[in-house]
Amino acid sequence: MVAFALLHSPSVGPSTWHPVAEELRRRGHAVAVPDVRAVASSPPPYAERVVQLATAQCAALNGDALLVAVGHSNAGLFLPALAHAIGARMMVFVDASVPPDAGLAEMVPARFAAELRRKAVDGVLPRWTDWWSEEDVAALFADAETRRRVVDEQPQLPLAYYEERVAVPEDWASTAAAYLLFGPPYTEVAYAAGARGWPVAHVPGEHLHMVVDPHAVTDALLDLTAQLSEAR
């Protein structure tokens, strides 16, 4: 049996993974979708708090299952630490940042950090979907109800969250990993993952494609997991 821990980006909320979780359960897999939005009101270190919150909510997963940790977007930076904490033997990065093999990972590139500082008011950022134009946000969703649900649950993160550097667990790169790409700006990250020998899949779509076509995303996750299993 394969079980999945689906970690959402702290910039959004767990409903970004709910459609895929439902599809995985329909196909017979155990799934946890931890809610880590409480990091928005937590003191630093934020990365450590994200992993603590997620680990506690994955405790019910069957210890005998083959556990796969999956992270979307910014959550990719926390995926190695979460995988280590919950005993996951595989990781799948979904349209996500991938940390360096060792040392500290920047939460966001320096050029983008400067832009975020301009958006912050009293040290707090607007909701993630408020960073972008209406045209960009509308393209993320297939229907108004899904958009409302995702938008309404977003936290407002402190600017300090994005200024933090994330400690990377030693030897995390020895854990089996794969990459699922939706599209820019993660194309180069996916290319680098392939250069490392990771299985890479491309399901063309916008950054929240999990809520647009959960069936195709689930197919890709299961296929990548199967490839990792065969390579073990």
C-alpha cells in the first residue's frame, strides 16, 4: 500500500490539495493533507514550525505503508525535513522549489524578496492571490466556487517568513525523488531535476493545476511513484 502526505504551500491553504486527495482515496490510497496555515501567526523559525505542524497531522498514516511526501510550490523547501520526520521513503516535488543538497535554502530569490518588501504593510503581506493581476489569478481556476474556496482560506504571512533561510537536512538528496512540472517559472527547476536523474513528468497547466485537473495530477503522481518504486 502507498500512502501520501500532501503538503500545501504556506502561501495558500490545504484545499489546493483536496481534489487530488479525494482522487487518491478513491483509488485506494491513504492520504494526509496537513494544514500548516497556523505558521502565519507563529513566531520564527517558520520552516521548523511548518514541519512540526505537518508532522503532527501525518501521524495517522499507516506505518506499514510506503509513504510518499509530496510538496507544492514553496513547500518543496520543507519537503526533505518532512520526509525525514515522517519516515517517507520517496518525495515528489510538484511545481515546486527544490532546496540545495546541503546548507541553507533561500525562501525566495533575492530579486523577488525585494518586491515582497514593497508589498508588505507593517511587516505583513497581502494574501498570495492579491500579489497578481486579475487576469493572472483568473487563469488559475476553472470555476468561481473553487476560486472562492482557495482565496478565502489563504493566510497573510509575515514578510519575515520569506526572509528566513531554511536549513536542509544532511543527505536528503539520497532519498528517492521525482518532479512534476506544470509550467513556468519552474521549467528550469524541472530540467535540473531531470539532470539529477530524477523521473520528471509534465502536466501542462497553471500553478494551481491540482484544483483544475486532479485526475491528471493524480495519474502523474502515481506514475512517478511507480517509477521510483521500480528503481529501488
